[in-house]
Amino acid sequence: MRRQIPLLITGFVGAIYIVTFFIPATRFVETIATDWILIIQAFAIWLGALNLLKLSIMKLSSRKPGAGYAAIVIVCFLITAAAGLAPITRGEHFLSDHNYLAENSTFEWIYNSVYVPLNATMFALLAFFVASASYRAFRARNREATLLLGAACVMMLGRVPLGDAITGFLPEGWTLSAWADVIMNFPVLAGQRAIMIGIALGIVSTALRLVLGIERSHVGGD
Amino acid sequence: MFERLLALDRRWIFLFVAVALTIPFFLGLSCKSYVSPEVKALYAALEELRPNSKVIVSFDYDPASEPELNPMADAFMKYAFHHRLKLICIGLWPQGPLEVDRCFNRVLADPEIQKLNPVYGVDYVNLGFQSGNEFAIQGMGASIYNVFPNDMRGTATSQIPIMMDVRDFSNVDFVFNLSAGYPGTVEWVQVAVDRYGVTLGAGNTAVQAPLVYPYLGSGQLKGLLGGMKGGAEFEALSGHTGKATKFMVSQTFAHLVVILFIVMGNVAYFAAKRKGGRA
Amino acid sequence: MNVSDWLALQVAALLTLGIVSFLYKDNPIYKICESIFLGVSAGYWFTVLFWENMVPKLYENISQAGSRPYTEAGVPSLLYVVALILGIMMLLRLFPKLGWMSRWPLSVVVGATAGLWFITYMQSNALSQLRATLLPILDFQAMDAATGTGLSGWFNKYLGNLVILVGTSTGLCYFYFSKEHKGVFGGLARVGIYFLMVTFGASFGYTVMSRMSLLLGRIDFMISEWWPSLFSGWS
Amino acid sequence: MALTLFGVVLNRTGWVWLIAGWAALAGVAIAQPADMQMWSVKAQDRPSDAGDAVQLFWSPIAPAAEFICYIVQRAPAAEGPFETIATVVSIDTQYVDAAALTGDVYFYRVAALDSVEAGAADQTTSPADSLSAASPARTVDTIYTAVAGPVNSTAQWFNLRRLNQFLVIIILSAAIIYFISQARSGKQLYVRKIAGLQAMEEAIGRATEMGRPILFLPGIHDMDDVQTIAGLTILARVARTVAEYETTLNVPVSRSLVMTTARETIKEAYAAAGRPDSYNDNMVHYVTDEQFGYVAAVDGIMMRQKPATCLYMGAFFAESLIVAETGAEIGAIQIAGTAQPAQLPFFVAACDYTLIGEELFAASAYLSGEPRQLGSLKGQDVGKVMAMCALGLGAALLTLHSLVPGWPILANMADWVGKVFQVR
């Protein structure tokens, strides 16, 4: 019973989105379904945040080596949530004032001074890893890899002003940046299109199996 | 000799990259930038918009993509205010509303824009975030009021002057999507363009730009700004130069460093291979 | 610059250096910054969802169901009670013994995503792309109408259609699994892999561009925003 | 060249579906709005929609003056009070009144204004437009069109314009279901050799000769990602070969659910290879959920144990760079497989062999022989055959048409092929 009903739900909701595409008169059902999806996805994101909180609390109480870090996670979560939910009591009646981004709110201060630098710097590290990987790992060991690295170098030079400076001797419109444009708008466009069509057919077949209940992995099936 | 060079500790390479990228900030170099067809196509599509056209701007990125997408967002917003386009700003990433707010603060601090005295709610509005990824776009096709019941300041969307006759996509003249991944340009093309016939232009991080080129070829996407280079080109075209143009010199140094490393690494690899050992 | 902005700059610079310390070694400072990031981002999501989704969609629709029975899109307000129940069932995943109930809302999302993707990926990623690739190898009529100057113009006029046609069809041949890559078909697949390699080369170059821009953004913050603030102090 | 492609690709499984497909796809007529004479407005129910929408078309006013703006007005009766519902400033002169309720009757007229000004036109109740208030005041003349109506918006039962997509989807779905049922009934479905799997067998052999361990990473996503499932299917085959050769296998994972599934997979593989005793649980160990912490730990393992072969099969993101670089540093043979488009370039440049996108899923279907995966793979191949034939046919027809523009039949045949893939 626990596995049959979810399968029926998946099939029914999936059928809604397929049928309403072809039979517009039933589109009202789709509007309701979409509304529910927005709310369920919101709870799904909440689940992610609360799950992190639960894991941290469990790690804190279990006195394992990482307990200190778990405490920091919990404290930061509470501070940010408290700053964000402050407007609850601010309006004339409960929940009337929605603006959590009012002038110089602590929530926006936390976003600007803590969230932005951490998020941005974590991905900025990748620049270092790409550089060191270029030095040690990227080898033109066969024809395909040579073609790849060649196209990459033309693209990297073509997309910065230096590319035109080096190939300045060529007539206007035939310099390296024009080469980069042509590579992007013709061979790359064709290659991406082949990959895109292949992936699209893959997703269509997976979606079909899910809607028809052939695929059961999402409900813990075999 | 090459083996010793290759066995260099990873941290030396990090130091070299950091120094190589910091130097250009102190050199006052500037350079003419070549404008590629995709950016010209976007600019042409924007030039066709008449004053008071309704434009939806979707901020689908987070602080990790700010260096690439902020210059585009600022240049686009300044262009829009100068051409009296009505900006309906939304975000499909949780960080969306904050990015919109930060962009407003940056653009409205510019005295040129203040001269036009844009009014919140009549010329630009921030409708905030809605979860559901592509389902949010799907919902907007049916009713924008339902997906975004109120704006960031709590006023009901149906009462906001700019939103008076914008009930769904049919009266929206242009959509500009700043995207860094999922949900992003792919979802806007799939739902908004192919299902509701919206005119879409996009600004992508460089990582995602190659993936959306097929949409350019098939006309689903009217124009594309790819990475910081796309931002610099749009700044050059629109005349609102900003950070992207300033960074082009440093970007050149960065690319040189990577190309230099690839060449050196391969030279050492082939030298070692000729000696028979495995590098 | 008032004191809160000045303070914000110092905190931001401190955290930036804390993350960069990972380059030297995976150390406690990095782990602290990591934990702060996890905590703040979870708190951020929790707040944004509360104000942008829960309050307007659930609280206001359900509490005003009496005065406003239908929402803007004509959806009866009381239906949101069902959405609230499904949402709470999703949260029950936090408790192991009640976790099975979360399968119901999950299957709603999985079903909806499957149904929508079944249409959108077929429509936009397969049919539209094929529609755009129905090109003549060489269009003699529109020869002079081709736009663009220089190399791009030349390609638009002569070689462009052929390259796109060959690239797309041979790329599909490479991803065709019902025929051995031998003989003519093997040759086509080999041409296909070369097109794919150029495609990967371009996205390699673009990814390097993207990562370097991120680092430039952080260096610019440290040099042109934080460093001057050390000397100017706050008014 | 296109014709040889057209011929070669037809094989015995594809052509049955092909003929059925083309025969079914009759031409689809698409309704065009009628043309309009002088300055007038035409209102009609928006076709193929769920009602609640009236489409309005009007011809642009004679001198397309600067900043022309149209005011759309609606009334319940022909002479009734007209209420402005929209100020439209767009180049293509049309508007969709989405507030019209299904079934109610409406009358419409459009007014043309020289420029929008605060309080300029008398009936205009559209909001005061502050931005353009900054523009200089202009003389205003308002010219109304004749009243159009009555019109009411109705919902259609089948969206004719999407008939072609409906047929394409029916054919593709039928092909997939047909092949899944074939695979279930035990029929042997042919899948070509995947070059990457051969390379993997040799790499495992090399590790055994050198007596060094093998490292396997199933990606950093959880069991809900189909790439992780494909990765574990390949792990099962690797474990069988490793069981026979008695080499040590090390699988650090970043998700607890992936750890339990991987342990079961390896235990079954060892039992199938007849060596249940040489399996122990700590071949698979959980490291951490956090992306960069996981990669730092894997780096440590690689530097200490110096595995001869590293296999990365599953969903990888930015951390793939660090892992591939350390693998190159210790001189290991590296074989990767992922469907993440952003990571494929780095794997192809850094590893000895890479399974590209769909090849990962094809390898999983090939190894597991599982009916659902095999059936879908063959069904997708039918889709690819249809796509390639359409491209060949389209290219041939259009090239001939541009060579010989005179022939009408070539033109509408090519146009007909285009209509099959029309999207709207």
C-alpha cells in the first residue's frame, strides 16, 4: 500500500501536465497542480535547511570531533533566521509587514557581509585549481585531446582583446576573435545540438517510464 | 630537468596565479573590445522596444556569479531607465530578491539615473522570489499575480501601477534572464518562449554560455551575453561602461597564465615521453 | 561610510581570507568559515521561503478564505489547505519512523517534473533544434542576403549550413548505440567525436574564463573596497 | 554525403518505425488571422487556449508618429460605457485581454494617442506615467476605431497547432514501450561495444600486475541521481573482475545511502565471482557530505595508497579538477564517466579515457542487461534514427529546392518536413 499510492500519484500528476498541453480546456487543473508544486518545493527547501539543523544538533550531542563546527552552524542559522523573521511583530497586526529587506535591516547586513564573501570566495578557489590542473593534468595525449586543447586555447585568446592584438596583421573581421565567433556559432553549436537532442531523448524516455509506473526507484522500488 | 619542474608543489602555482592576477589592477591599461554577433543581436532586439514597454528581468544567480553577471545587470538596468522601459524584476533563485535589491542600490546611486527620477512601483518593481523552478515560470504563464502575490514591500501585485495590465506573458514585450545554472535560460526557453511565445534575451555565466548557443541558432533566444566578456561588449555598445570593461586587462593576464601552464605541462610531457619514461 | 558598512567590509575580508586558507591546507579556520556558510545559507533559505511563499500563499490565502474565496487565478483558497498538508508531510522526512509519508508529496513533485519535462525537453530541446537544422547544404537563393562581414560573413554565406548539418548528424551517429562503429558508420562517428571535441574545447575555454572572473571579483573587492577602508575609517 | 548517411543509418530495427512515422504525419494547416483594411480593430477568441482570453489585432495608425501609444477600451455593450483596460506601447499592434471571463460578451475599440501624458486623454484611467512626464508636453488628438464585437472567449478541446508534436510523441513512446516489453520477454537486444569498458578491463589488469589498489569514486550525488545509479552498475562489473584478480578495491563515498548500496553491490559481485569470503565492509567507507572536504580526503588517500587505476563514474562537479590532477601526479590510469556537461572537458583533457554523457548510461544498460534500461536505450535510438533521416531528407530537399527554385513540389515538400517539427 505504501508504494502503490505514490506510484498512482506520480502517474496521475504526470498525466495532468501531458494532457493539458494538448487539451487546453483542462488547463485549470494544471494551474492548481502548479500552485501545489510551488508550495511543496518551498517545503522541500525548508526540509533541506531543517535537515542540516537536525544533523548539526545530533553531531553536537554525540560529542564527536566535529561537534564545535556543528555548534557554529546552529548558532549562525538561528541568528540569520531571527534577523530575517524580525518583521513578524513589526506590522500593525501579525504578519502584515512582509518587508524583510527594509532599509539597513540586519538581515541584509548579514547577507552582504557574511553570505556574499563566503559564497563568492568558495567558487573563486576553483580558479586556482583550474590553473594547477592545467599545469599538471591536461595533456594532448591523443588526437581528441589535442583538438580539445587547441580549441580551448583559440577560445581563451579569442575572447580577450589580446587575441586581436596578436593577429592584428590579418584584415579586419578575420582576426582571432572572429575565429572564436565562428567556432562558437558553427561547430560548437552543432556539437551542442547533437548532445542536446541525445539528452532530450534520454529525459523523455525516463519521464515516460516514471509516468507509466515502469520506473519505481523514486518510491524505494526494486 | 622537466621532472623537477613538474613536481613543483601545488602551492607555488597558487601563489604565482594570485600574483599574476593582482598586478594588472595597478596597470592603467585599457583596450578596445571587439563586439560579437550574439551581443549585437541582443542590442538590436532591445533597440526595437518602444518607450514604456514592459520588460521582465529575472535574476537567477547567487553571489558566486556576481563578478560576471553584476556588470550586465547594471548596464542593462541603466539602458532600460534611459530608454524608459518598465522593469518588472523577479528572482527564481532564493538569492534573487537580494541581488535585485543590490542592483537597484548600485544603479540608483548613479546621478545620471537619479536625474530621470524613476519611481518604485511605476517604473521598476521587485516582486521577489518564488520557489518551484520551471513551475514558477509555468505558473506565470497562467497568472503572474498568483505566482507573485505581492512585491518585496508587501503591496498586492494587482494594485501596483506597473503591473496593471500585465496579467500573464501576453502583454510582456521582452524578458531578460540573468542565469548561472538551474533554473535559468534553458528553463525560460523551454517554458516561457516555446509555450507562451515570449521574446527572450539572456546573460549567462561563461560556464553556461556554450550550452545555450543552440537556442541562439534556432531563434528561440534573441541574443546572448556570455560571461564577463559579454558584459564588457554590452557596456561598450550601450555606453554605460563599468567593471566588466575594467577587468578585461586582468582577464587577459589570467588566460595567459592558463595557456602558459598548458603549454609548459605538455612540453614537459612530450620531452619525458621521448626519453621513454612516463611523465 | 557609517560604522555598520565599515564593519561589514572587515567581516567580509576576514571570511574571504579564511576560505582562501584552504589553498594552503585544510585547516580549522577554513572549517569554521565553512560552518558559518552552511548555517547562514540555511537560515537565509528558511527566511526567504517563509516570507516569499509560506506567508503570502498559505497564511494569507487560508486566513482570508472567508472574505476572498478565490485567488487571482481563480484557484479556490481552501485548496491551499491540501497544499499545506502535503508540505507538512514532506517535513515528516526529518523523523525516520514517519519518513514514509514524505513519499506522497515527493511523488507529486516527481510526477509533475516528469510530465513537464516529457513535453518541454521534446518540444524545445529536440523538435525545435531539428527544425532549426533543416538547412540546405548551400542556399544559392539567399547567397547575397547573408549578413555579417569578415570570417563570420563568409561562413554565413558558404560553409555555415554544411558545418551545422554535418556536425549535428555525425554527433548523433556517435551517440547511436545500435550499430557497431565500423566501416562508413565508424567514419561518421569519428567525425562526430571531432565535433564533440571542439565543443568540449570551447566549453573548457569558457569555464576557465568563468572561474578566473570569479577570482578577479574577489581580488577587486579586497584591493579596491577593503584596503582603502582600512585607512579611511568610519565617519 | 547526406544521402549516404540516409542509407547507412537504416537498419532492420529502425525502418519499421520510420515508415509508420512518416505515413501518420499528415500536413497540419495553421490558421492565420484575416487581413484588415484601414484603421480598425479585430477581436477574436484566442484559439487553442483554456478560454479567459480575447485577442485583439489592429492596423497601425497611418503616420507611425514618434511615441505612438494605443489605449485599449472594453465595454459590456456596443454603445455602453467604455473602460480603458490597457495602454499598449508596442511595435506589433496586438493585445491579449486576459481578464475577459469565459462566456461573457464584450465589445472593444482602440484609441490612438500622440503621446502618453498625465491626464491628457479624457477617459484614460491608465496610471499617471511619471517617467514620460519628464518628456515635453505634446498636442494630443485621439482617434477611435469602430467598435468591434460582440466576442466571447471560449476554451478549445484540442490544440490543433500541436497535432504534429502529439504524433511525434506517440511514435517515440510506442517505440520505447515496445522495446522494453521485448527486453522483458528475454529477447537479446544488441548494444554496441563501449570502448571505455574495454579500457577499464585493461586498466584493472594493469593494477593487478603492479600489485597496487584500484580507486573508484561514484560521484558526489545521492541515489536519486540516475548518474550515481549508472556508476554503481559499473562498480558491480569492476568488483566482479577485481574479485577474480584478488586486487584491493577502495571506494570512498560522500553519501551514506550510496555507501550502503555500494556495499550490497560489491558483496553480490564477490559472491557471483565465487569469492564471498574475500569481501570486507571497509572497502566502501563514508568520508563527508561536504564537497571540498570530500575531495581533500580523497587526495590524501590517493597520495598515500598510490592506486594504479582511478575510476570516476557518476555526477561530478568542480572537485573533478583536483581529483584528476592528483591522479595525473601519481601516474595512475584514469577512466571517467559523467553526464555533467561542464565537467566533461576536464575529464577528457585529464583522463586516459572518458565515457561521454549518454555513453555512461549505455554502459550501465550494457553491463546490467536490465530490461528497462535496455528498452529505453533502443527506443531512444529509434528517435535518433528519425532525427537523422529528417535531417538528411530536409537537407536534400532544401538543397534541390535552392538549386531549382522553379519546382513547386520541392518547395512544399521541404515546407511539409519543416511543419512536422513546428513548435507552437
